[in-house]
Amino acid sequence: MAPRANWKGFLRLSLVTCPVALFPATSESEKISFNQLNRQTGHRIKYLKVDADTGDEVANEDIVKGYELEKGQFIEVTKEELDELALESTRTIDIDEFVEKADIDPRYLIRPYYLRPDGKVGHDAFAVIRETLKEMNKVAIGRVVLTNREHIIALEPLEKGLVGTLLRYPYEVRNEDEYFDEIRDVKVTKDMLDLARHIVNQKAGRFEPGKFEDQYETALIDLINQKRAGKPITPKERPRGENVVDLMEALRRSVGKDAAETKAPKKPGKKPRKAAAGQKEMLMPIAGKKQAKEAATKKPAARPQRKSA
């Protein structure tokens, strides 16, 4: 099934325009999620929308947005009034400027989207914009309306398409001074820096996301599978931080430890466990229900799955 676009409109650079579609580049659907239950009955908790004063349930069609001017006094704003704002960025990503990627403060980054041509027309114009960004090593800055809000979006080439990253506005980023003011000024000696640099060089590498495993997610899968199998749950000892008394000594020991690990023969890596077998079983409906029978008769679709515990 083809992914569904979050937004469709036009990408425009001066007089060059092409229809495009915007898709989420990330997903958390694979993560373990929990429902809230009534401890007494085991039933799921259901949330109702009720009038804060009367306690009566309110139908969705009777709910409107409101801005609170002061305590208990609101200005109502309807969906139609919001739609009538009709910002150009509701339907068009207009490229305003081009910047260096290094100029974008990482605190302003929100989330990435994939951008591709929409339909059979506009591929030539899209390619011109993409290749220009690639050739000049620039990031294009524009605006787009998503979820009833206008966002700044930074566009850069990726393979045959573009990645658009939503950016925060300055008023959304807190000033670091209120957090950093109490950090003491400390004199770091050259010897300490030399040792620290040595540790960094020993651990230098390339960022490869595939090397990292979500250990908390794996622990959740283990916990649920153990409970499902009726095994006792034994609490694990929490890791404890140690106070560093002699910083130079700690740095020297770190250098020696990392050097020993580098020279030591590498142990054969653990064999990867069967792909999501435990998790897949864990997430199936309880045996005996109609859904479980139907699921058992269906052949699971072949797709890459997360490493399971």
C-alpha cells in the first residue's frame, strides 16, 4: 500500500513551479505502546469530552476552538474562520532563500519529511531545484502550513528526492543563559585536554545508525514476554554513577582501558535473534478469539522487522 501524503501542493523557486507531495520521514508505529486499564476489571479506560462546569458529555460537532483572554473568558474561533486565513503556504512552498547547512542551529530542528513530485508532471522542474541544491551544497528555506500551523521548512537533496525538515521559530527556543549561568568557569589544563583528545581519537568512527539498538525497547519486549510466559520478574540492579575524585587519574585510566579494549581480540558477535519472533507472538490477539483464528490463517507479509529480544 502506497504511503499517504501529509500535504500536497506546489514547490516554487521564482517562476519555476512543480506539484509536490510531503510524506513523514519517520515513524514510531514499531515502538511498544501501552493502554490504560482499570486495575479492578482489566478493561480499557475510555476518555470522554465533558463540559467542565456541567459534567455533561459534549458531541464532537458541538466542540469549537477558543482562545482564553482571561480566566473563564474565551473568544471562539471556528474551523471556517481558520480556513479563511488562506496563507499562500497552505498550498505552496515558496523558497525564500538559500543558506549553508552549518548555519542552521540544531535546536531549531523539529522533524523530517520526504518531498517528491506529485503525479506525472513537474519532474523536470523538481530535478532542476534538486540538482541546483546538490551542486551548490545549499539548503533552501521556505514555509509550509501543516496541522493548521505555518512552519519554516529547510529543503535539501536526498537521492532522487528532497528532505524537508520543519524548523522552530525563535520564540519557541528557550534562551540558554537561564540554564548555563550557574556553570562555573574552570581552568582545563593542557595535560587533561591531551588525554581527553586521546580518548576521542581511540573512539573515533563514523555514525552508523544500524549499530545502535533501542535497549529500552528490547527490555520492554523481554518484560512482556516473561510476563506472558508466567515467569517471575526480578528487578535488575540499577547502574550507579561514580564520583570522580581525581580527574587526571580517571582520564589516564580511561586511556589505558580503551587501549586494552582496542588491542584485545574481538569476540565473535552475538548471532542475531530471529527477527521479531518473540515480539510478533507477543502482539498477537489472545488465542481462542476470532481475531486470533483469522490471523493464524493469514500469511504474514514479508517486510523488514526490528530486532527482537
